[in-house]
Amino acid sequence: MNRDELLKRCVDRRVAHETSVVAVSHLFYVYLLSALKKGQRIEVPKFGTFGTHVVGVKRQRRMPYFEVDEELANRVNERYRNLKTLIVGRYEMIPVEGEVEYTGKEPKHDRLVETVGEEIILDTNRDITLEEYRREEYEREEASRTQPTTPAAAPRAEPPPVVEPRAEQLPASIEATAPPSEPHEPEFAAPTKERTLMPRQGFDLRDEGTEEPTQPYGEPREPQPTLREISGGEGPSAWVQILLGFIILAIITFALNQFGVIHLWGRRTPPPAETLPPPQERATITQGEEKPAEPVTPTPTPTPTEEPSTKAEVKKPLAETPKAETKVEPRPEKVQPPQPAEKAPTAPPAGEGRYTVQVSSWTSPEEADRAVARLKNAGFEAYVVEAFVKGRTWYRVRVGRFATTAEAQEAASKLRALNENGVWVAKVE
Amino acid sequence: MSQEELINTISERAGISTQTVREILHAFAEVWTEEILTHGELTLDNIGDFLIEHRPGRKGVNTETREVFVIPPKDYLSFTPAQDLINWSNKSS
């Protein structure tokens, strides 16, 4: 379209005088070209925007472009204006079994999982739109649905014409003959109305079409049983039964925990270990009958008598056996788990001090006994204290009893000199 | 240059009211739009060619969500500048 044709058609519209149209047309072309030459944009109302952008790498130059106005773009795209993107599926990773051989190419482990049910591919040759495709698909389904029902519907349509002439012949008996024909009509008409209003996605109309002919025509439909009737009448509902089951299970678990069959909160320190006397005492009791007098003597003066009693117990087997065996003796005694538990409270070192020095802490009694033996060889009065912390039994290796922290710090510094790490002053509980 | 600036500039230069200039420019746009919609193309002398092209529907994949979707077809307006306009734009003043 050249300028003269444009002017002619604008003048025919009688927008303005011809001279004004010519002047505006001339100035519009002048400003358009000057703006493009300067690299500026120029916007034409209701049409679009002209502009230039730079293209090329080695030899750069300006290339004019045109951005369509939104209103014009919608008018151009009138046919497909209301179409939107439709999600038809999703790719999922296929789990690979075994080792994957490296081929240098990207492995294809993707699998298309269709969410719509059937993949929609637009046929570009036929230039079909998404709406047309949906419409065709819907018509196809309608046709496939009506085909099996039409032979069944033909005998249904026959009875009403037979009834009608009877009603005409006997007008007085219309009310008597009409009721048997009434239940047929709504049963026949209702499903067709529902089918037209039924949403297409998520329903398979073919299955429903095959189910309905199984119902014989003319017979009254049996009422479907409710959920309460299926579950057995007036019994408790399923939720109440599940709740009762949980309550019974909780009661059984609580009873088993009470009787000690199971331990829900973990095992605590074994109580029988405290009641049993240590093997040393058992040995001394069996050897001589002097020991029963010992518990009587320490009672008036508890602190001094405890020392000799423990030392006597330790020294007696030392005196009876050679020195080589004395080092071996503590091992079998300390291997028994209940011994350190009893040894700690019953065999504290001398003094009633409130402070002690903790050297280390172990989860196994053997490790604790080795540490005690090492400290005793170094000349310290080490002992083991059992503690129950957060469900675990810890064996604390401690040295001495001190009245003040200063004395305890002195002992701790001596222990640190022996390369004992983690030595700290603790308060006796 | 926006459309208001263009209208004001032309009205000042030509001595015509802005309303008249706006109506005339709207008439230009209507004539061009009718020509495009009826014939599917428009050729403006020394400016370029406008052509309605069809982009068919296709499948696309969102790489983040791995969803497969169908992009609907679309008719769009393409513009091919005339060689004179390209030369004019690159002409050094």
C-alpha cells in the first residue's frame, strides 16, 4: 500500500479534511524516518511501535523492528485467542538396576507419565485447534457411548406407543394405566441428562454405559445398601473399633512394662548387683569367721574404720598370694560387672572430703579397671564410681577425697603431670 | 517517541489540533489493520512488509518440574523491513 492509497482510504472515511490528512501523513513519515535514523522508538497509536536494534558482531548495523500493539495482536490471533497451555503429562525418572555403563552420551532414564489419559498432539497439517480437538474427541466419545445403548433403547421405546392407544380408547382408565408407564420414563430420561452435564475428564463414560444395560428395564431398582448395613447393622463403627484396639494394645504394653517383661524406658542399674556381696567378701567369709565382726566395729567410727576394712580386704589376699598374683587378682574381680558398682560406694578412699579428682570416665568396666590399676601403680588411691546418665552406665575413675578444692587441685596437677588428660575437680555427690 | 509526543509534535508542526491528529493517526491504523486482517499481509512502500504467520501448536517440557504441556497454535504478525528503510537507518548523517 503506497501513500496515495492510504490517503484515499482515509479521506473516504471523512475523518478530517484532505489537506490535514496529507499534512499529517507527510509529517508522520518524516518523523518515523528521522526517529529510526537516530535509533529512537516511535509509537503509532493502535498499531505498534517501530524501532531499531543493533545486530551483527564484526559489522554492526541497525535493523528496524516492529512491536505489534496488544490489541492488534489479539485481533490477528482471534482464532486461538482463548487457548491456553495444557499439561498432558510429566516425565519421571526410571530407576536403573545395576551398574550403568558409560557411553559418553546422556542416559535416557526418563519415562513419560500421562496425566490426561491420552496424549494430545495437534495436527499441524489439518490446522486443528485445541478446542476443535476437544470437540472432536467429545463427539467421538458420545458416538461410542450411544452405539451400545441404542439397541437396548429401541425395545424400551416400544411400550409407550402401545399404552397410549389404550389410554385413548379408555379415557376413564387413564389414571389406572398411567402409573405403570410413569416409572419407565424418568429412568430412561434421567441418565441422558446427567451424561450431557457430566464433566468429561476423570470419568469413563464407556464403563457407565456398559453398566446400565445390566439393569432390566421396567423392574424397580433395589435400594443400594448403606455403609452401616454393609458393616453389620447397628454395631460400632470402624473408627470406634480401631480406637478400642489401640486402647487394649496400650493396656497390654503397660502391664508388660510393669511386670518387667519389656523395658520401655531402658534398663536401669541392675538392683541385684548391689545386694550381692563382692567376691572378695565371699572369699573372706568362707575362709574365716573373723569377718562377721568387722561390720560391728566400724559403726561407732565410720570414717576411720572404713579405711582399714577395705585395705584389710585388699591386703589379705595379697599377703596370702605372691606379688605376681596380686596384679592378676584384680582382673577377674573387676571383670564381673557388679563389682565396680559396689566398690565405688563401699570403697571410697580416706577422708570425708567433699571434693575429689575425676580422671576419666568409661562406658565399660574393664577400661575403668585398667585405668584404676594404672593409677594405683603410680601411687594414687583410685576408685571407680558408677553413674547412670541418659540411659547409659558410666564408670568414673576418681582419685582421693579432699576437704578443700586447693588440695584437690594439687592432686589434679600431679595427675596432669602423668599425662592424664581431662582431669578435673569434682564435688562428691 | 511515544504516541502523545508524536501527536503533539505533528499538531504543532502542522498547525492542527491534537484531536484531529489523533483521529487521523487512528484512521491510518484502522486502514492498515483492515488490510492486514482481510488480505493477511500489508506492504508499506519504503517501510516494509507485514505478514500474518501461523505458528503450529507443539509440545513443550518444563525442565524444572518436568511437566509436558501442549502449547497452543498462534497467529502472529511478522514485520520485514524494506531494504530502503535498513539503508536509511544505517545512513550516517
